[in-house]
Amino acid sequence: MTSANSSLGKFIREQREITARRLPLAALSVLMYFLYDIFGTAMAIQRERASIYIDTDDAVLTFAARGARIVSSWMGFRGIGWFICVVGAILLGIQGFAYLYKTSTVDFYLSRPEKRSTRFCAITVNNFLIYALPSLLGTLLAFLLTVLNGCAAGWLFSEMLLAWLCQTVMFLAILAMSTAASLLTGTVVTAVLMNAFFFGIEALFRLTVYFHMSAYFRTFDDSGDQPIINRFLLLPPYHYLKSITGSPAYSITDSSYGYANMLQIAKDALPGVLFNLIIFAVFIVIAFYLYRTRKAEHAGLSVTHRAVCVFIKFSAAILFSLDAGLFVYWIFGRKSASELVAVILTILVTIFVGCALLETIFAQNIRDAFHRFYQVPVIAVITLIVMFAFRLDITGYDRWLPDASQVESAWLVNYNYNLEDVDEFGSYISQNSLIKKRMFLTNTEDVRELARIGQEMRCRYDDNSYNEFPDDQAYYWNAIVGWRMKNGKIVTRSIDIPENIDPALMDRIVKTKEFQDGVYRLENADTIRESAKRISGASRFNLYVNTEHGVSTGSDSMLDEFLKVYAGDVHNHYSFTMASANAPVGCVEYRVSDNGWRNRYYGISWPVYESYTDTIAFLDRNGLWCGGFITPEEVARVEILRSVWDEDGEYSENLFTSDDTAQIREIMDASMSTTYTSAWYRYGSTSCLDESNVTYDINVYAKRGIIYNDSDDDSYAGDEACFGRVFLNDRIPSYVKDRS
């Protein structure tokens, strides 16, 4: 038996005593984990049992497999139990040392024959036990429910325990930060506010910088992964979620999820767990120091250290006033003298009000609102300097170009591409991430020159002023240029490539195998095959050939041969000069149709140009080529639409419809197809925007019987198949203009 005077006996008695005074929090912890772990798991299993009779797509799966899958998504790494952990840690951190906020309770505990270090450790351990015992017991009972329902699995039990361990480390990190924040205050209200400041100030700082860069830096790239707002040093939930949700296996939600995927997520979660351990170690030491040095007279104060008050006042006032000024800037929509005056006035008013409010909170007396008023002009000067640093680009952000000797490789994203791909786990990859992952341009000198031209183009205008440019400079391609520096840093810039760019410069970039591999992903067909097989064994693989003459479907068996032929045509014929002068005549799509419970399809599409003669010949030999663009003889009628831009916006009208053979031929000869647009499609050569701000669009309707379709897609069926065209500049027939 345990002796009453033994260390363990004293520890147990002390924990009972502390818990008795914190019974509401302990009861809340038990209740929440009972509801989430036990009741939630039981409901999830019951729902899966009910749905198995109606979900015929998943009939091939046993209830045991489906039950394990659904419990994994509830109690494993992909569950939302971490939210209870976050809220509990903050509540325990605030309430654990709340007795320090009253003089009577402080005097009582200071009079006890107990070291401060012992007291600190006892309360910290009690915080941990209030969380750990209910959550661990709930995890074990939840797994027992899966056993009793016949859907238990060894990998599931491992995942539930590993997820609990990762959440426990996150709990410790949040608890340490919350405890340190609470020990800097002297009341419960200011403890709550201090916790909000601790956990929110970094996010506010990062968002403020991000929004100012986006608003004032013309070449700022806000499309991809932004380390400014996607990385947080002092936010434990971020480290927990980022490592887990960033794992490729996280998005798998079907029967293929199992031990290997769970282990993959656990390995990917390790960096976040280690970072949270570091946060816990640092802040628990800080909290212990604050507790040891805390004075009894601190009870009732708002903030116990004047230096902390100054830091809070300066950082909060500067950030909030900058954001208020930026909000006014967005209201005006563009830079102007009146906008600048409004922004400055908003900043000054926000600083004045914010400093008064903070001093009131610090002193807990409204009469002290203007105490230390001399700090207000200092804060105002700092804030205006920061605002003008962004506004005037004092750092030279928009003018920055890398030293070519320091660049390892680069990539270029043209947003006229419509790329979408999947990884080996069937997860979609964005266009920017895809090209960043696959394109490694080593011709950095030419890319650097292109970036210089593109950045200058972007910086030449204020908002909505492109129509003030000369005709040969008013059109552009929006693009992203990215740099992989030799020191490991990644830098991106948003640029505008003018349509009158030197074709030779572009060809030196676009004609390289590095660029073509990054855009066309010819080797990724095997990845799609494997991901589809992993997701559902019932997946169908098809090759679809699309032209204006219809759709033909080929089998998966001819894909490899097609890619060899297509790669040769790309290497021999693809260039900026060719692609900017010609629209694709069709496209070939490799599509995976998933017949399983996810019920989706995905694939890769490759454009086919008229110059790709070997590709067209291969498709023709295999009975997949229906023909290229429809000819004037195959057109039933054309419809001309006119769009007019004015100060009130845009409105369109149907100008006229014609079935006259001569007019159809003339209109077809004077226009270009837009059914399949090129990545380097020249808007300037086909815009037809004249001095009256009028544009024309053409709808071409095919005759009955010329559209062929052997696929499940019925969009080409009937004689109402419609294709788009636009007039070439200076070739608009006179009778079209006369009708305007």
C-alpha cells in the first residue's frame, strides 16, 4: 500500500486538493471528451452501418473496412478533436494561477510552507492531468467501441494513439504560452486579453505585411504559397495542422487509406511535433521565471510589467492603424491626393483612439486615457514611415532582379494555361504549384531579361490605365516568374509580358525541353494511372480526342505510343512564335473516370496544333481524328454579337444572324477560332477594340450531321453545336461595322 507520508501519497493528495477547487473545468473536460470520443464515435459507426445498405458504389467494401475508415476520419489525424484540446489548454492556462489575481488568496498561498517551484509544478501537472486522463480514456473507449462493432484494426489503434500524442504535445505548447500570458496580468479580464494578444499578434503582423505588399507592390505574387501568411512561429495549432494537412496522404478518404497512409502522416507530423516541444520548453521556462519573480502587489494590476505595456501599445497601435489606413486605400481604389489625405487622417485617428483605449485598460481607469501621451506622436511617426515605405517601395521590391550567379533555376507560369493535375495520392495540384514542382529553367539570363521587361511593364501604370498605352503595348500576358536561389530561398514576382515582346527572347525560353516538360507533364500519365488504381480498382482509363468535328475515344493501351509521337512534335514544332500565331486545332485528353464512391474524373489535356503532323497522322491511323476546324461549307449559320464598353460597364446585343454562303466564308476567313485557345494567344491581334470601345464575337453553328461523337459527352450532339470565333484586327467586314 502507498504510505500516507510517501512522496506519491503527498502528490495524490495535492492533486485531489487542486482538482477539487477546479472541479468545473475537470467536469467540462470529461464531458467534452465523452461527447466527442465516445458518443461521436458511436454515432459515426452507426451512420456508416445505416449507409452501407444504400451506398451501392461502396458495396464491394465490408462494414469492417468502412467502419475503420470513418473512425479514422473522426478519431485519427484527420479528426477535429484538436479543437477541444486548444480551447481546454487556454482555459486551464488562464484559470490555473487565477488565485494570484486576489490579494487574499495570494497571501494565503504565500504563507504556506511550500516552495514556489513545487507549487508551480503541481498546478502545471494538474493542468496536464485534467486534459490527459479524460482524453486518453476517451480514446481507449472509442477504440473499444470499434472492437465491439467489428470494425477494429491494428493500424486504426496505432493512428488513434499517435494522433493523441501529437495533440498532447500541442496542448503542452499552448498551455505553456497561455500560462506565461496569464502570469503577466493581474486580473482575469486582462488575462483573457493577454492570451488573445499572445496568440494573435503574429498573425496580425503577418497579415498586415501581406496586405500592404499586395496593395502597394505591383509585382507581388499573391497566387501561390506565401511564407508571409502561411508560416507561424508562435502558433502551436499551426505546427500541428500544417504538418498533418500538408501530408500527401491526408486527402485520401476512401478504402485505400490504411497503415501505410497513416504512417506517412505520422512521419510528416514529426517536424510540427518537435517545434511544439520547443515552444513548450521555451515558454514553460518563461512562465516559471514569471511565477518565481511575481510580487504579491501585482494582484489586481492589468499588466504586471511596464515594458510589456509599452510593447503591446506600440505593436497594437501601429498594426491596427496601418490596417485602418489600408482599408481606406481600398475604398478609394487607386492612388490619388485625396486618398492619401484620407489614409493619413485615418491612421492618426486610429492611433489616438487606440492609445487612449490601451492606456485605459492598463490603468483600469478612464481618467488615465491620455497618460504617457508623448508616445502617441512617436507611434504616429513610426506608422507613417512604415506606410510610406510600402507606398513608395523604398526597399526596391518591384525593381529587384536576382544576380544570375546566385540563381540555381527558375520557372515561368503563364496564366493562359489551364493546367490541373494530380499527385500519386489523387490530390489535385494547382497550376502554380504544378509548374513550380516540374519546371527547372537553367537559362536564367534570358529569364532574368524577361523578368526585367515584365516588371517594368507591370510598374508603368496605375490601376485601370492599360487603355492609355499605345496599341502595340496595351496587351499582355499575366505571368509569374519564380527563382530558386542557391541559398535555398524561393522568390516569385508577378509580371506582365507585353505582346510586342521580342519573339527570339521568348523562343530561347519556351523552346527548351525544361519549359516544355514543366508545362506538358508528358511523364505524369503513369502517376495518374497509379493514383486512380490506388483510389478505386474500378477506374476507367480513356483517351479522348476533341476537335470542332467531334469527339473520338481511344483505349488506354495506345497512350504510351501517342506520348512518344506527341513529344516529338512538341520538341520539333512548339515555340512561342508558333503558339502565339496559331490557335490549337484540337486537344487530346487522358481521362480517368472513377466509378467508386468518390464519383469523379480527372486527367491531363494536351493541345494539338496544325503543325503537329506526326500526332495528327497517328490519331488518323487509329481512327481517332475527326478533322480540324470546321470549314465554311460545314457551317449552317453565323451569329454576330456586339459588346460595347462605356462608363456604365458592358452590354451586349445580337447584331445579326446570317446563313448566306458568301458572308459565312468571308466571316470565317476574317476570323480566328477560339474553341481551343493557345497559351500565348494574342489578344491584341483579335481584340477588335476600336476607338468606340466596340468588340465583336462570332458564334458559328455547324450543319446537321458533321459532328461525330462516340463518347458519353453529348455537348456536341445535334445541329446546334456552336463554336466561338473572333475577328482579326483590320479584317472586320464593312457590313458588320455598318450595322453597329
